[in-house]
Amino acid sequence: MIRFDNSYARLPEGFFTRTAPTPVRDPQLVALNRPLAERLGLDADWLTGPEGLAMLAGNTLPEGAEPIAQAYAGHQFGGFVPQLGDGRAVLLGEVVAPDGARFDIQLKGAGPTPFSRRGDGRAWLGPVLREYLVSEFMAAFGIPTTRALAAVATGERVIRETLLPGAVLTRVAASHIRVGTFEFYAARGDKARLQLLADHVIARHYPDATTPGDLLQRVVDAQAETIAGWMALGFIHGVMNTDNMSVSGETIDYGPCAFMDEFRPDKVFSSIDATGRYAWNEQPNIAVWNLAQLASCLVPLMGNDDAAVEEATRIVHSFPERYQRVWLSRFAAKLGISAPRAEDEALIRSLLDLMARERADFTRTFAGLSDGSARDEFTDRAAFDAWATGWQDRIAALPDAAATMARANPRRIPRNHRIEEAIEAAREGDYKPFQRLDSALRAPFDERADWADLARAPQPDEIVRRTFCGT
């Protein structure tokens, strides 16, 4: 059973449309995240039973659910679209966990809504498994993120380039409110709903904020933390549109996302990012751009005068300093430095420059600093040795260096080729590769011989060069 308390659904009409999920033919449970269910105060055994499965598939509505599709707009690759909204997701409601934290429970791939724009509102199995694996890895690593509660196969086919097996993801988030949600009302000049939305976000996420300017600052700070975390993992979101930036600071919408194998700062995987707008090294800049759009939405609530514009500009411009502080902390920890100094940035960047020149594997290089295997990732080993001399001098007097590195450098990441292997097997009804990968990614720091193959870089014929949204 789920005890719902649906604060967003209590907002006035115009924030959403009341939309029920579309039932599916033959739901089968693929995965249930029992630790997350416990975190939410839900009965995992009930969720795996017939009533729980019917809810996770969208075939029945539990008592207290108020299914809605949320309205929002967004800048997509820099171009503004005044109406987007949940085109294939239905928010069942909100649950308050035993510790008082509030979470959305949303079905992604639950069928068409008024925002579907002629789409089928469905998801196919591949993107559902990808989001399940990647979002849970991010959570295990400590990056703010939406979570995956369950994946359900629908027993139906969806049409993309071909017929593909359908699935529904049950996604959990502190909320699904986006920068694009604010843009929806700002574009319509609806100051009253902008104010209601700002008040709702403050109450839900930032109760210590007292003004719209405070709210903007909290979102800037939260995004600086999250983006710096992405960068330290070699993670590329792939589609950082404003409708894919959460005001809670959570990573949201794992579409064409990917993790780098060989390090290239300008790396792009997404098949729809033809210009490299959302490349790895552009992500901090795009975050600032997106936050500037949020600031524009909030200016009318901040006084709508020159002083308001100046305040909003100052707050957005605080992002680089906050981001740089977190970036330095994250990357210094990867070198074993728990209390970085300003001069450590040069040490970090010189290693990154060498890695880029050598196309060294991002994850294996940092993980290999602990056991000496990082050197093997370079062909110019003399250059690495020269860098390592300065690094070893820096950490020689740091007794916690090994422990700091162990906490900062995962042994395994969701390698693109391993995710694709798991998806291909699942298409044939074999979920064992997915289950094994899921287990390994939930313990990213553990050294285990039986998972050693999951830490290896792809062979040339295994390299994934492009990723896709799956919509």
C-alpha cells in the first residue's frame, strides 16, 4: 500500500492535466529496487504481488493516487518550445517517507497524454533498462538523481525504427519540477502561477529561502554540485535542455546519456547533438545558460526592475565560483587529496591534459592511481612518470590519500557497451546480464574478481559511438 499526499495535484488547474495511465496487455516484473522501496516506506512484497505489479504497469490505480501529466516548456538545443509537458509519463502522486522526505512516484512510458504531440506515450525496453542502471549507479556514487523503483515489461510492442518490446519505468524523484516548468508560465506572462510555483518549490525543496532570489541561489548551488559530480565521473548527459534540468538539483531524464571510455573533453555521444552543444566540457557552460533562463523567469517576482535584473545576474554569475570549488574538491579527491589547495588545480589539469593527448581511459586511469596500473593506460609512459613524480610528492605526507582515492574512484561505471549487451540480451528474454550489471554498479568501489570484466575498456569492435533518446 502507498500513503499518498499529493501537494502538486493540489495546485490550480493549468499546472497539469489529470491523466490516467493506459493499461498494458501482459505486465511482467523485470526489476524491483527493494532498498529504494524500503527508503520510501513501501512494502516490497506487496509491490511484487499482483496488486503492486498492476500499479507499476499502470493497469490499476492505488487508493489515494491522483494521476497527472505535468505542464512545462523548454529550450531544446537553444530553441524555445512554449509547450512540452509529460508526453509519456504520468505522475501517480507523492509519498512521504518515514523520515519525512517527500518523493514523486511517476510511471514513465505509461501511454499518451494531452502533451504527447502525436506520440504513443510509450517507452521501449532499452531506454528503461538504461535509465534504471545509470540512475542507480549515480545514486550509489552519491550524485543527486532521480531513482528507479521498478522496471516492468508490458508484453506489447512499440514502434520506433522497428517493433521493439515495451516497458514502463517507475521513477522516483524529490520532484519533477524543471526550469522549463517556470518557463511555461513566464512565456505566458502568468505572474500569479509563477508565484504559486516559486512558493511551492521553496516549501518543498528550499524551506530556508525567503525570496525568489534566494530560490534562484539555491538552484544555482544545487546544480553546481551536480554538474561537478558529472564531470568527475566522465558523464555526458547528452540533452541538457531546460526541460531536462530539475530545480531540485537532481539528474533527470537519462536519454542519450553515456560515460566516456577514452578521455576526450569535447566528446559527444548523443545522435541528436550535431553541433556538440552538450559535450562533456560544455556542460558547466550550458548549466549557466539554463540557469540564466530560470533567472529570467524569476525576475518578474523579484521586482521586475533594473535592481532585480542585477540581482538575478549576480546570482547566476555565482555559479562558476561555486562549481569550481566543488570541481576542485571532486577531482582532488580522485588524486587522494581530501583538503585541496588552489595550486592543486594545476596538478589535476596537467593529468587531464595528458589523458586527453593520450586518449587514456577516464575511469581506469583514476582507479589505477591506487594500485599503480594507471601507467598502463598511457603510451608515453615517461610523460606519465614525470607527472606522477609531482603527484606522489604532493600526497606523500597525506595519511588518508589511499582511502580518499578509494572513495572517489569507482572501479566500474555503466560502460556503454555493457549496457548495450544487457539490453540486447533482455530483448531475447534473458535478464541475467542486466541483473549482474545492476548488482555490480550498486557497489562501484568494491574490488571483486568475478566483476573484473565489467571494469575493462571496450575492445575496438565493442565501442559505442552514438546513443539515442529512445522516444
